[in-house]
Amino acid sequence: MRVPIRMIGIATTFFWIFLIAFFVSAVYSVKDVHFDFGEPQMDVTSDNKVVFSLPVSIANSGFYNIGSFNISTEISDKEGFTITRGSTFVPVIKKNDVVTITHNMTIDLNDLLQQDKNYLFNDTELKIYEAVSMKIADVIPVQASTNFSVPWGASLYNFTLGKVEYAAHNLTHLKVVVLITFENRAFFDLVGNVQIQMYNSTDILVGEGQTNVEAHHNSPYHGYLELYVSIAGMTESGHFEVYFLTPFFNYGPLVIPYG
Amino acid sequence: MADTNNDFKTKVRNFTFKALKATVKGILFYGIYFVLWMFLASISEIVPGFQQMVETFVMVYILLIIIGELTSGTIFQYFFNVAKALFVIGYLIFSLKGGIFGLTFQNVSLMVDLRLFLAIAMLLSLLGLAKSVLQAINYMNEKAEYTRI
């Protein structure tokens, strides 16, 4: 019986040494894994979606491969509604290897505005959940996650149509000049087209016009829009319908009464 | 009288030898801990209480090694070996919180899944436990045979 007992002892000791050595070296090699997050970039796809790209460089100088590397991001509003989520997965990062990946997230601003137009006109806060997970030495799963908030700046903050000025154009038409003011507090420069349709008190279209707008982020915009309306259809009061066409979003009508 | 004297001397010599062996084993174990700690020291900066947790484990384990060595040649040696194996199992389960180890550092939550490591460690500890039980049975068996002869 002594021999089997001794064999059990030798096997146990061997496996303990192997387990401890493996665990300690795996933990120790984590310090030789370096992450480098590049400058976030923004792009617009052909179908008018905003794509955020975050270049991430992972240098694995440790003793073991890193398996199932995953970065995931979830953006939600204050009520917890998920706006978008993105995930980037790398199956294996070999030892002594440098891998550069681009973590992409797509936001469809049109969808977002369908849900709540306040994103266009009011500042708010977005909640971001970020998680990085990996398997150290392909066997020890590790996950780091964090929650934080980022301010969302409205691209048409405080959008107003100023005082409407009328001038005679010809015998049948008037030239109407409308002052457009807003502040672009969004993270992107706003370049697009604003169309205004003027309706009289009986909801009949009396004239329309459009203008190009260009507002850099964090800057106010003041501009005039001219439209020609028929004198016959004019009433003292009515409403404007405003449409916005930009590479990022299309929105309208925004109804603003006049008179 | 001379026999009693010789018996006492043998006992003292045996005990001194056991104490020496226990001391060497204890120092050796502490040396291994000391070397391994150099690699794991960086964790203690992130995980609060990690050093204390490991030190407590090492202290109790060394104590059990010393007691086990001092009681070698008796049935109590195997009792302490069983206690050592059970202590390892219990301590690993409690300190690693079932294998899912989580902590929050500033605003970042870190989660380490050590279930595989824990399962293997449990298995090896159970093997150690089985070995101690077998040794105890073997000891009793040999003692019975010796008494019969």
C-alpha cells in the first residue's frame, strides 16, 4: 500500500507545483499586456448613420496568449433605453504580438429622433456602459467594466424663428424673410438644408423656401431664409413647417405658429 | 536505569530531529511563498486585503506543517494532514468566494472567474485528503500487524 500512496503523493505534488506555477506566471504576465486607446473618430455611412470608431492597440508581451478578447459598449438614455450597442471580438492575441482593432459603434440618428425629438433641441446625458473581457492564458476569464455619463449636446439647441419681415416682391407675391437662430451644441458640425413651408390659418400652403445652414459644433447660428408667398392666400396668422435635411439626420415637420 | 536513560535520550534525539525537520519544512515553505509573492505583489495594490489573505493562509499552513511533523510517527500526523487538506479546501472556497472574484476600483468593476482554478485546486486537495486517509489506514494496518507478531 505504501507504493500507491507514494505515487498519489508524487502526482499531487507535481500537479500542485504545475498549477501554482501556471497561475502565478499567468497573473504576472498580465502586467506585460498593454492597451493603447487612440483618438475616437466619427464618420457617416452612405445610409446616414453615424459611426464612432475607437482604435485600440493591444500589445501582448506576456508569457501566454490572450483568448476571447472582447470590447463591448452600450449607450442608453437616462431612462435606460438602449440607443446602440457595439462589440468587437478578437479570438486570439498571441504572445509577443501587437493587435490593432477598431471598435465601431453605429448610431442611427433618424431612429433616435423618431423615439424622442428632444435629442435635437435639448441637451441631455447619455449613459455609457463599457466592458473589456478576455481570457488570460486562454483559461482565466477576466472582465473589467465601467459606467459613466457623457453630455449630449443638441444640434438645434434653442431653435427659433425670429420676427417675420414682409416686403413687396411683385403685384401677386410678397417676400417673407425669416430669421433662423439656434446653437449647435452637438459633437459634430451641422451642415445641411432647412426648408420652411408657410401655411395660412386655413392650413393652405402659401409659400416655401429653403436655405443651406452650416454651424460648427459649439457655435451659434444666425441666418435668414427667404420665401415668396402669394398675397391672395396670406392671413394674419398661421404656421410654419420646418424640415431639416442633413447628412446625419432628416427631421420634420417642426410646427411653429406665427402671427 | 541505563535503559530508561537511553530511552529518554532516544526520545529527545527523535524529537530534536522532528523539530529540525519541521523547521526546515516551514522555512522552505516560507521561502517558496516569499519567491512567489514577488510575482504577485502587484495584485495587492489593486486587491485590498490580498496580502493579509495570503499571509493568513501561509501562517496556518506552516503551523499545520510543523504540528504534523512534530507528531510524525503517530496517528495524529495523519489527522493533521487531513486538517491541512480540509483547511486548503475551506480557505480557497471562502477566500475566492466560490470562484467568481469581484472588486471595484474607483469606477471600474473587475471580475475574475477562477472557477476552473478552484475546481482543480479542490480536486488536488481532495486527492491529498484521500492520501492522508489512506496513510492513516495503512498506519493502523501496519501497527496491528506489528502488535500481532
